[in-house]
Amino acid sequence: MGRKSKRWYLQRKRDFYYKLAKKLQYRSRASFKLMQLNEKFNVIKPRKIILDLGCAPGGWMQVAREIVGDDGFVIGVDLQPVKPFGYDNVVAIKGDFTSEETLNKIRELIPNEEKKVDVVISDASPNISGYWDVDHARSIDLVTTALQIATEMLKERGNFVAKVFYGDMIDDYVKLVKKYFEKVYITKPQASRKESAEVYVIAKRYTGKKWEEKDNIKRERKKESDGELLIKKIKSMRNKEVQNKSDQ
Ligand SMILES: C[S@@+](CC[C@H](N)C(=O)[O-])C[C@H]1O[C@@H](n2cnc3c(N)ncnc32)[C@H](O)[C@@H]1O
């Protein structure tokens, strides 16, 4: 396929899910990703309690609600506000899921005494810098926090789904997930654009193993990735300056 026709094909595919989401009144085209993931891996089932980390505008929450039905419960959390859904058993919190304050709000909402959910799903995206390795490192930080939350809040044998931007730390991340779950897969649903770096980690059957401190996000690496970003920005500004001078 030529470059032009490939672009056209990708555009049309994008429009297909975009239009379908509009037609079926889903809040995002991402809804179809969760539907396709669930068809293949059967992670969410009727009557279950779901926690959605990074849920705005709420497309995954709509799909989760359809699957769990009237007797299930869906809690979402996002930095952005989420419009109400009109169901008593679907609730969204505005907050940062990496903060203890937000985690306390989630704990309060879980409708059982043991404060445990059946499935943790996360489609959270970091702020995109446009630099592949920096975005990958930020995404790994977010999914590591999501995994830590899953190990605290999941019932034993519960499931975990998380989006991650592909890169060289993915193997270590999958190794980490395997420490806590019986079965782990990496997949890319059809509704995910081929040119996007996102893949989804599907982890089934939480073993109940407690989170180990040594698995916390490596703060040094985070500093390094922010530093790298700054250096790249400066270099790119300098290149532009050189380019402008040579154009004059
Ligand atoms: C791709 S969107 C999620 C789309 C959603 N699955 C849907 O179907 O509507 C990613 C979201 O992650 C959220 N996010 C990123 N980091 C977060 C954090 N630390 N706490 C809460 N939300 C976060 C962003 O605000 C953004 O709304």
C-alpha cells in the first residue's frame, strides 16, 4: 500500500470508530477498545465492581456499566471532571490517582466492608511531550502506580487491564505484573490505531501477593526522564535557531 493510500485507510478507520461512538452515544472511541479487549479476554463480568483509573470522558465506564448491569458498581477517577451518567451505580471522582487523598475517596466509595473491587482498568495517558522515550517512561510510571493500586484494592483472583506506551521498559513492567498475577498478556485491540504506541496489558487472577516496596517507581528514573526532556527541548530550540539563521 502506498503512503498516501495508507494514510487514507488509517483516516477512514479512525473515522469509523469516531462515527460509531457518536452514533451509539459513547463518550469516546476508546469504548470500542475496552469492548474488544473484553470480548477476547473476558475480564469484566456481570455484577462485578470495577475501578477505572483515568476515566474521562467516561467511554470505558459506559461499557463497564453495560457489562456489570444493575447489580454491579463502577467507580471512575480522573484529573478532569466527568459528566454524571444518570445511574446510581456509576460514580466518578475528580482527582489524581497517584495521590493518597484520591485513594481515600475511592476507598470510601467501594460498596463492601473489605473495600475490594473485582477489576481495575486503566486507560490513563500521561501528558504527551512528543518524545517517544520520555512519554514511554511517564506511561510506565503511571501503570506502575495503577498496578500498585490494583494489588491493594483487588480481591484475590481479580483482573487488571492497563494501557501502556510501548518502549524498552515494557519487558520489565510485564515481569513485574507477572509477579502479582497468574496470567499476563500484551495485546492491541483493533480499535487502537496502528500508528499509536499504545498496547494493553491484560492480567488475570490476582494472586493476593502484597505489594513490595522495592517495586515502587524508581524516582531517580523519573528525574532522569524529566531532565532528558528538558535537554531535548533545549537542543531542538537551538537547532531551530541555527536553521533560522541559515535561512536568513
Ligand atoms: C485516554 S483518556 C481515557 C479515556 C477513557 N478510557 C474513555 O474511554 O473515555 C486518559 C485520561 O487519563 C487521565 N489521567 C492521566 N493521569 C492521571 C492521574 N494521575 N490521575 C487521574 N487521571 C489521570 C487524563 O486526565 C485523561 O482523561
